Amino acid sequence: MLPKIKEITNGLPSLEKVIIVASKEESYSKDISGIRNSCFLKDFLQEGLNKDGTVPELVFEQVSFQHPLFISYTSGTTGLPKALVHGCGMILSSFKDFHFHTDCTRESVWFSMSPVGWGTWCLCLTLHFIGHTMSIFEGVPYFINPKFFWNLVEEHRITHLYLPTGIADELKKRKYAPMEEHKISHMFLPTSIVEQLFKRNDTPTKENLKYLKCMMAGGSVVKPELYDFLYKNLKKDIPFASSFGATEFLGSSMLIDTNLPIHRGEIPAIALASDIYTVNNKGDRVIGELGELVLGKAMPNLPLGIWKDEDGSVMKEKYFSKYSEKFSMGDYAIINPITNGTIICCRSDETLKQRGCRFGSSEIYGVLDGFPEVGDSICVSKYSQKMDESAVLFLKMSDGYVFNTGLVDRIRKAIAETLTPRHVPDIILETKDIPYNINSKKMEITVKKIINNKPYNADSIRNPQCLKYYSNLPELDID
């Protein structure tokens, strides 16, 4: 990363200091003289010592509840990332979310497989404020071998797990479950390194994950099939459920609660101090039908504003313009009138309305989970000149399978039988790749803009080269 840091610092003339944290002892031998105003963390800490080498007494400054604390960037799902300014209120939110709802103590050990800079990463850092321990792993542990991730959970006595939906789906797809033995099919490493990776031959089982108390997934829609996979392979007393939060308030507004029953595909609890509910297009509260999530009252951890939005006009336009005096979440959900659980469906810009039937793309993805031929997919809307809407489903085939009319017919039949005939996409096409952002979210809005010949921004996409597969497709000339 050092060459990138050098490039970044050269582009930020106002930057006063760069502190480099060495992950290994040999990293201190690296030459960082070319990085302007840089030093290693251990050298930086030495500068803060008293002249006699003692550590000075910590001095705490009393600040207001609204005092700016840090900036967190949105993931760029709907456009360029927004620089949100957060205050001290989000620390209070992390206390209520994690300590009360998930049965935590000072002995709790958390592991969040989140990229640095994402909202969940920042949120987990505040666990130290509560006295919890945070386990950090550099890299993606399930790439090492099929058993490594669950060995990691056991070895470090991790009690609480948070997984981005994309990571949890990947574990399911690879069948990397605690109870199963696996073969390595792609391990091109020297024998000595392979032996080190397999020095622990024990495979975690339902019995020896004895420290794990709670699992959550979130960041995008968590499909019911993921509940099935984890409950089949974990101890029955380990609760797992989806959670819902946002970078906008760096906290959860809906999450698991260890005192409540969990229903397949649902989030069981509304977080304390969260006045969140679903509304229809008129802004009226609805239950039992698809609606947009809104906050009806302020939360301690709502952002103070957007960087350089001096008069607050951008903040108001982005979050308060759609519904009067309500903070618009930009996500669609259904609240179950019987269980009071919440089913997250999709982003509001990602809903489809075909032949009068409005639905979320996640409903289609849920059906496709039953097709091993389909490695990945993305479903978006295409509009005619008369603004008639058609659902377009793109399929990325799994290795060893081919796209053909027989597969398309079986998928159409499965969607019609599982959902309704009106859910069946008008157009089903093959694609070579699916665009994602760095947080493993499908970039449905970007694909929707491309196939409708609208301007788009690819800055937040981690694999932008695949966008060419969605441009100028003759099959989409539906006028």
C-alpha cells in the first residue's frame, strides 16, 4: 500500500501527518522517506512521552453532544459517496445496539468481516467504549482453506459475528459450514506453506463452537435461504438474523434481540430509540405491504450534516424532501403484521413494477438460489419510450454450465410458481460478470441507468470493466 499512500499524500498538500501502522515487525525496515510528513506509529507515540520517558496523564475534554467526531462516507450505491459528519451521539447508539440487544458483557469478543472505512467497521471500533474486545483479521479468512474461518472463530473465542451479506452468501455458496469436511481445489502454494495452513487439522463442529453466542448479517438483503444454511449447520441455541442500519446514522435501527424469537428471513427487533416504520407513496404508515422505510423522529446518532453543506440544503434535499418531517431511508421493506418482524426487500430505486406488480429484485434472487447453474444474477428495470416497465434478468453462469433456452424456461416456470406469473422477467439474458461496490453490494442502479441510456458514475464500482456487457444490447430494443 505504500506506493498508493505516497500518491495520495502528494495529492493532499494540506495533509500535516501520515501515521503508518506496521502490521509486522519487518515492516519497520520499509523506506517511507518518500512519503511526505510520514512516520511509523511507534515513533509517533514516542513524541508524546514526557522528557523523562513517562506517559503523560490523559486529559479528557468535555464537549457537546453534537460535537463533530469524524466523517464516514456512504458506499456510493446510488451515486457518488457522501461525506457524512457524525457527532458523539453514535457512541451512545453503539452501546444500546450491541450491549442491550445482543446480550454482551465485558468478556464479549466481536469479529466483523468488514472493509476498513465502511460504516460497520467504524461502528465496531466503538465497542472498545463499552469494554468489549474486537478481533481483527487482515485479509479474507475463507480464501485460505475451507476450515480456517470457523477455526478462527473457535481459537479466538469469538462470541459475536457480523458478516456482510456478500460474505455470508459466499460461505453458503462454497458450503463452508462448521460441520463439513472440504477438499482444496485451488491451492497453488509451496508445500511448506500448505503444511502451515493445515497445522490445525480439527474441523469446528456444532459442539466446539462453544463461545459463539450470536451472528448477524447485513449491508444488503439477506435471503431466507441464508437462514436455512446457518441454522442447519450451527448449534440451535446460536441466534442468527439479518440486521438493518445505514452509514447515515452508523448504527442499527433493526437488529437481532436475544430475547425474541427469530422467523425465517425477518429481522426480529426494532432497535431502542428508533422510530422506524414503512410508508406508502403518500407517506402514510403501512403494515403487511411493501413500503419505504422512514424515521419518524430524530435519533441520537443521525449525522450532523454533510461536509461543506454549509446551509444544510443538500442534507435536506437528500433525506427530508420525499416525506414531510420524515428521514427517508431509501430502502423498501415489509413489516409482518403477525410477527412484527421486518423483511428488507431492496433499495427504493431498485424496485421493479412490471405489469402492475411491484416487487424487489431479492425476490427473484431467492428463486435463483435453487439453480446451481446460475453463479450470480442481477435484475433491473428497462423502460420503453411510453415508460412501460419491463424486468430484465441477467444471469452469470457457474463454471461448467452453459446458458440455453431450456434453463431460461425452467427459471421462468420456477418464478411463476414460487411468486406469480407477473414476477417473471420479460427478458432473460446472459452476462459475463456482475458489478459490485467495495462493500459487496450489487450495483443495480448503475446497470439500470446503463440499459436505459442514462448517465452514470462508475467510481464506486470495484470491477468497472464489466459494465461494457450491459451497453448497446440489441435484445433490449423493446420499443
